[in-house]
Amino acid sequence: MRIYLPATLDELDPPAGGGPVVLAPRRVHAVTPALVAALPEEDDEEHEYAAQLGAADDALLLVAARPAAPQLRLVLAADVPDAHVSPVGDDGVAPSLVDLTEPVTLAQVVCGHVDEPEAVADVEAAVTGDEQALDRLAERDLLWYDVSELGAIPR
């Protein structure tokens, strides 16, 4: 299953003791039956884009919780076994939201989507509740990076 994992750029840093980068289980987004039902006129690509946008919103919450992290939204697209994802089961949540029950390694990541560096001011303002900054971020497209380029993302 393809998931869209909200993250912060500092989570891509190698662990201090060495070893692989491992992203902890968390709520992520995916193309779920509920998302397809909510957007019946859209095609597969649009469903994936909607899941990515949901993850971008959640990445903003992660940035807000980690003020020492670079102030840019990051969404990692990763392929995980279906058994590593479970439904959230809450009414009122985004229809793409699921629980990732196992860690994800960079070997499972296909690509990353991140704000351009010029978005830092809007991200910083948005995490303080600035509605205009949130609107500007909603208009910004995230930049695409191949998994081999994740270490070169400007911070």
C-alpha cells in the first residue's frame, strides 16, 4: 500500500549512534475506500494527491510540535505491506487517514515532497495560527524529490 507519511526534515538525519533512518509509526494518509467514496468523480491520481495534501496538513502539525526542526512541511511517499496499516475508525477524521502500525525505513520510501525554502516564513507564521499564512501554504505545491535526493533537500 502506498502511504503518505507526514514528517519533519530532521527525521531524515541519521541516528547519532549510526544505523539506518527509521520513522516511527504514526497516523498517515492513503487512498482508502472512504477517500474514494468521498471523491467519486476523481481518478486514481487525484485520490493520491488528496492523500498527499492531507499528509502535508499533518506535517505542519509536526513542525509546530518540533520547533527545532527545519520549518518546512515534508511528506514521504512509501510502500508498506497492507498489514502495517489499520483503519482509524473515527468519524470526523479525514477519509484518507489511517494508522501506520510498524516503523518505516528509507528503503520503503519512494520519494519525498517538501516546501521550497521560500515557504519558511509562511510555515513559521502558520504554526502560530496565522490564517493568511495557512491560505498561502494551501496554494503552494510541494517540490518532488527522489529518495536518492532526500539528503540534499535545502533546509
